[in-house]
Amino acid sequence: MNKLPALFLAFSILFFGACKKETAPVASKTAAAPALAVNVVNTEFNTFSAKGKMQLEKPDEKIGSAVTIRIKKDSVIWISMVPALGIEVARVRITPDTIQILDRLHRQYVAGNFSLLQKRFNVSASFEVLQAMLLGNFLPGDAGMMKEIKSGEMQQFQQKRDNLVINQFLDSNLHKLKQLNITDERTGDAINTTYSDFQEQEGKLMPTSSLILLNRNSATNPNSKTASVSVKYSRITLNEAGMEFPFSVPDDYERK
């Protein structure tokens, strides 16, 4: 159980839900040169919350847990994991500048930033990428850095962000992201996320299930080379007033 919070973060975790107010299909930020017809409708939101079940599988263990996720757009990602008996074992709070993890099982506290995530778990990430993964939203690319690989019913777009190669697959009929693949060119590590069970939630089409596969070619421990996280949402709420993101560290917790 002690690795659950770290893995949850390192995969960019289990997807979940989606959120951004529906608009007409949007072109990406690369519309300048040349314009790309990105046939996607992201889900707009101010705040997002979801409750559901997750299961993490590694070669040497399988862990199931209830999970609650709350997001304030571009500001805070908050995650609580309760595997059994209604007792929380881990709480995570992420902002663009900080990552905080409470491991209640071992009475430990971890604090840092996305550089910490890179150093400890060998995962390149950013708040923007993590938020998009959790929401199932398409990530626009910077001007000149995104290209269309395949058109048709399943569009594929590729972009580079530093050492990351990001491939996104869009369902042209649903106008939604169906698959997100992120590969670290330096290490060969990869995260592949598939979204499914699209349902109307508060008038917006959202994926309620996701499967995240992690392949860590750089890991030396065989039990850390592969892992999967499956998530199923049972309830999604958008734009809830007065949403809170509580996080406090007990005095007797060990700083890691």
C-alpha cells in the first residue's frame, strides 16, 4: 500500500472524468501555421469532482480503492483514497507549483514540486498535462509543434513538449479524446491512457471509465516495470459552489 500515492501520481494517475464546457469543435493553439482541423469538443469547467473505484495492478500486487477527485481549473488537484472500512489512507494536493502527499498508513508526509516527481519516479509531467489526463481533455500544442498523423474517423495528432512525445487519438463521431499516449524520449518510459464508457453528465458527454498502462523501461526492479490503473466513476459533478480542498499535516508525521 505504501506505493499507492506515488504510483497514482506517476501515471498521472487514473484518468477520470472530464470537464470543460462544451463548445463548437475547437482548433488547437497551433492554428497558425498551418491551421489544423482538430475535431474535438473538450469539456469546460470551473470546478470538477468525481467519486469512483480504482484498481492498481503490478506484477507483485493488486490494490483496489475508492477514490475522490476534486479539481479547480488550473489551480488545484485534490485526491483522496479510501481502500476499505471508510478509512482514508492517502491524500494528495497538487498545484502548478507544489505536490503534497499524506501517507496516513505510515504517518508520512511528502512535499515537493514536479521536479520531485521527475527525480523520484522518473516521470516528466506538468500540472497542465496531469489535469488534462484526469479530465480526458485534448491537449493543444504550441504553434508549429503539432502535426496530424492520421485523419478520418479516428484522428491522430502528435506533438513534442521538451523530452515528451504526445500522441492523441480523437473519435471524430463523438468529438472526444479516446486515447492519450505519452513517451519520454530520454528513457523510453511511456504512459498510455484509454477512455471509454462515454455518458451524458450534466448535459456534457464525458468518459466515465479509463485504463492507464505504464511501461517503465528505465526501471531496474522487474516489479516496477509495468503497471495498470483502471478507474470507473460513479458520480461526476461540475461547477459545485464552495468546493474545498482540505490538507493539513499532523505534527507527528515524518517528512520524507
